[in-house]
Amino acid sequence: MAASWYSDPSPVTRRVRAYFAPVNRIAQTPVLFDPSQQGGFNLDSPPAPWISLGWIQDFVRKPVSKSAPLLTGIPASPQEQVRETLQAQVTLQFLSWTKLTMALATGSQHMNVLAPASGAAPAADGAQAAPAVIPQSGSTSTSILLAEADAAKFSPGCIIAVDGDYTGQTGFVGTPVAGAYVRQALTDVDYIRRVTFNVALVSQVNSTGLTLAEALQGGAPAAGAKVQAVTGFVDREGGSFYQEWSGLFLMQGSQGERIFFYYPRLQTMTGAEETVNPLNGKNPNGQSRVQLKGQFMALPVTDPLDGERVVCYRSFLPAENALV
């Protein structure tokens, strides 16, 4: 048989690529991945709203569902199997520290450290923030128009958060991703900007505003949104809020085949955890790489095709001309 028609029965892959997309917490709607329409996407340009987190390592998926025999007769003997529980887990290590990887690797709210106001009292999750500024009409997802005096408060290379004031509301807050669930009214007007995922890096500053190096996830600033500088990120061990995202993991085969693992709902199942990997063997005085460890529980969805409850879809897209 011609070599062009031959396909190795076991795909050969090098690494795993990870993509995440925010679950709509209010509507309890995960992000859909359709392998028939979206399976051939460019690895660096996933279909919206999926966000590429690049390559990951130590990816392990573990089914922990339990089945049991249904016994009938005397003496009792197995008649068939039934599924007692439906559950799965995913573990991995991220290769970079970003806002999203930190949020995914912690079990509760993940917050922006807002630039402090002058003379503000210290606080573990960031002091009282410097006053937010209001973007002008005509701002877009990559260009924030500001008054000249407001633009001068920012500098190239800084990070900004763009979201509305907190005005006492309860429930899920944050645009376009729910960054926290507020159970009782708070007093911090900047709380939503502390937990928002609508952040971006500033590449240029001029007298008319800010140019962003990447588009804001929430698009153009909504009415009532304000802008504040971010100096870093902080998360906490504990809390009652659980991050929930849709997850997509891709193994690219050497002949062009693709294996997808699509988890409609993943919730972080442990607190923040890191792994420390020495770069110089076991030398105690050598450098080490600190990596974020993600551990997730897969939650079920109901497949509208037949009403079955599922936690993961595994798809295989063969290479062109591969035997089936």
C-alpha cells in the first residue's frame, strides 16, 4: 500500500495545548466546542471566546466515575451495570504566570492589585486604590481615550483594569467574566475592578489616551466603566467562591491528526499550589523554576442530543488520507 495512505495506529505528539473560556455563571451556560466546525482552527488563534494559555505539561485526566452491578435473583447475580457516580478530574502544570493561569490555579477569587492612593493604609489584598478615571466616548477594546490629565497618570508597560463601580449589588460581579460572588453588600467602590478579568497591557500613552497591546476581553468599555492602574495580582487561600471555566486540551499529532479533550465545566478543586523544579539538578543553591499547578473537577452537563449527563467529550480528527 502506498505510503501516502498509511497512518500510524497510535498518534505521536510532543506537547499539550490548553484553551479556556469563561462559563456564564448567571445563566449556567458553558462555552460550546464543535469539532466538526471548529476542529481545524489555527493553534494561535482559537475561536472566540476561547483563550489560549499556550503549552502545558504533566497533563493528566482521571475518570473517577463509579459503576456497580445491578443484582437480581436468588442467589443474587449481576444482571447489568449501572453508573453510581459521574465524576472526572484534570491536573496539569502551567508554563507561565499570567492573570488567567493564576486564577485557574487557585480555588477562590483572584484579584488585581490596584495602584494605591497616596497615604492609604496597608491591606493584604491591596490598599485603597487611587481614584479611577473615566474613559471618553469613542474608546474601543484596544484604545482608551482619556483627558490629557488622566492619561498622564499611566505609563507604557503598565496594566489597567476596566470595569464599573461597585454600588452595593450582590451575586456574580465582573465583566465579561464573573470574578467573584458577593453574598452581602460591600463598601469598596473599586471591588469589581479588583476582581475583573477585563485587564490589558498598555503599550503606548499620549495626550489623548492609551493604546493597548491586546484587546480587552469585554470589548469597548461599557457605559459606567472606569479605568485604574494594576501593579500585580493576588489570590487567597480559602474563601467560598469557585472559579469555573470551560476547558479544551489539544494533542497535535505528527501527521496532522488532532485529539481534543473538551470539558464544558471545570471548577478548581484545591487551593493555590505551586511546584518547584530545580534547573541545575539537585543543587540546593541553584536556580529553580516555580510553576503553577492546576487541579480541576469536571462537572456534568446534559447533552441535548439524547439527554445523557456527561463530563467530557473526546474527539479525534484523523490526518488527511489516514485509514479508518
